Amino acid sequence: MKVGIVLRVIFLFNCARHVLYIPDPERDIDKWVQNFLQQRSFRYHYTMQTQSVYSEAEGDCVIGRGEHVYGSWHYEDEELSFEYVGIGDVEYRKEHGMWTESPRGEESDILTQIERILEFDAFEFMTSDKRYTYHFKANIPFLAPGRRKEMIGIIKVSNRNFLPEMIWAGLPDSSVYWKIVFYNYNKRKHIKAPVRVWRNYALVGAYSHVKTIKRRFELLDIDYQIKKDGDDVLLSVPHYLTNEDIEIALSTSVLSVYDVAEDKENATRVGYLEDNGNVPIFLGNKLLDRDDIKNAKIKFDEVARSYIEFSLHKKQDFPSEIAFEVDSVVHGTVRLDTTKKIDRIKLYTDMRYYNMQLLRASLLQPLPKIVFKPIVEERN
């Protein structure tokens, strides 16, 4: 799966003060598309017409985790059914009632297709009724390679949750096209491999941490089997998870919140933003760390922006500006409304949902440094 806790974020405090959102379709479409990529999951109906082939499918996509899609290809008088499950870098295809495994392709990766189609210069706002409609220059050359420059796109965004309802791309005469309709956003779904193959690890000297290791994997919604073996622990996970995935799943991030000092003389140390190492952030006193966090939940607001809501053990006063640091890297600063004490923090981020799950699991169930060693695979 190869996803880490990558934080390129904007942190906002919400002190229970509601601000009415007034959409601006000319300005906000880029934000709405970005919000789409941060959803947990969606269901879709897909159709594609080329000069010789018509395809139709239904699918479930859990962003950052996997996808299950099934449908049919139509070529002249022939119809061929298909079913794919894609997880991480692995793809399973059902043929003649049997599942075969191969490196993951785009047949089971609708998100990659969507991102490629939306690689363009700008959206052109057209109309608004029950949805906002935009035209754009579509990037979808495989439909008609010789006419790629003629391709156009249409995206329709709901005026209720500001998420895409439909994306269409193709030639202006509709002789070839690609279309996807979205629905059932953020249902709790779990994509499972149709063939159970385990990757096995020995967690060295982890006998006393079995309960906390179990909770960590449950928070991450990762399938696992675990048993004790002397002072060690034997961990089995689906084989599409790599050594890097396991290292990330077992790691614990350090979250700290600091007062922002006015200058270097009043700072306890200097930090730098992850995406801009030339801008120093003067950090003052540490205000919060993981021990101050009572709970953390991943939520979506009224405009489908994802955030982590941290509940603190007690209400606290905060200074006018604070900085967030994760694993010794400053990821954002924000000015606060200091008229009341705060016991909840809304952390807005451009992380995708699974990366937020990783951060949440790390904070709610910390683990000591665990040494793990791969062992021979077993097949059930």
C-alpha cells in the first residue's frame, strides 16, 4: 500500500463558532475537487464507449485502501463479464470462476483514472441548479489517440455536499466517451482480497504488548492474526501489505502544539515548515502533546471537508497563535479565537483518509519501538 503519515496541512481551530458557508462556484471548485480526494469511500457506476468497445461496471472504492469492481465488456456480438479486486499494488481478476493475481492495473484503480482525466488548466463554470456544472479540457487520450486534443470534459458537483455527482469526458459528438456517476459517499466499507494469503512477521520481544498491538491494527481496520511465541509475537497480515506498510502501522508519531513566539529571542527553539524549509517558525512553550488528547475522531463538515476532531481531557486557554509539530517537523500555524477556553480542536488537513487513520491510531494507541522480522509465508 506504501502510504505513510504524510502531512502537508492547514490547521484550523474551531471554537464552536459556526460560520455559514456561502459557496462561490467560480472560486471554490478547486477546493471541492480536493475534498473529493479526501473522502473515505464512494460507490460508482461507470460506462465507456470507444470506437469498437462498450463497457459498463459498478464498483466500490475505499480511497487509499482498495477497490472492487464488476461489469461487462461488449465487442460486436460478444459480451464478456469481468470482476476485479485491487488492493495496494496487487490485483485479483476472476476468470472461469477462479481468481488470478497480478500487479495492479487501471482496471481496478478508478481513482488513478479520475485524477488523470482532471489534469487540466481550469474549470469553466457553466450553470447551477440542483448541481454546479463545469466544462474542462479532459486528459483522456486512450479513447481516441488521434483526436486527443479535441477531448472535452464535464463535471457536475452537488449543491448539497459539494462533491462530484458525475464526470464525463470524450469527443464533442459523444462518439467516444468515459463517464462515471458517484453516490453513497463515505459508507463504511472494507475491501478484502478474495484469496487469503498471509505475510508473516516475528515481533521480537513484544509478548507484553499483544493487547496494544491488537488495538493498533483494529484502529487501522487492517486484517490480522496474532499469537504469542515465547517472548515474541507472531503477526500475520494480508500479503499485499509490504514491510514498509507494517513499519508505518507499528510506528508512533509524536504530536506537539507550541505557542508561536514573536521573534527568535523569545523562542525556545526554531522549527521549519515541511514544505518550506526557508521559513523559520519561532516555537515558544509546549502547550499540548499526546497525553492531553482524550479522543480523536475523523469527521466531515457540511461542505465535505475532512478533519480530525481532538477531544482534550480538560478545557484550556490558548495564546493567539500556535504551531503544530509532528515528528519534529512543523506542519502549520494558526491564529486563534481566545475568547473562551477550548476542549476540542478541529484539525483540517489535505491528508487522504487512510493517512488520517494512521495519525489517529498512532495517537490513540502508542506503541514502543517494535523490531519485526519477516518469516516464511503461509497460504490458507
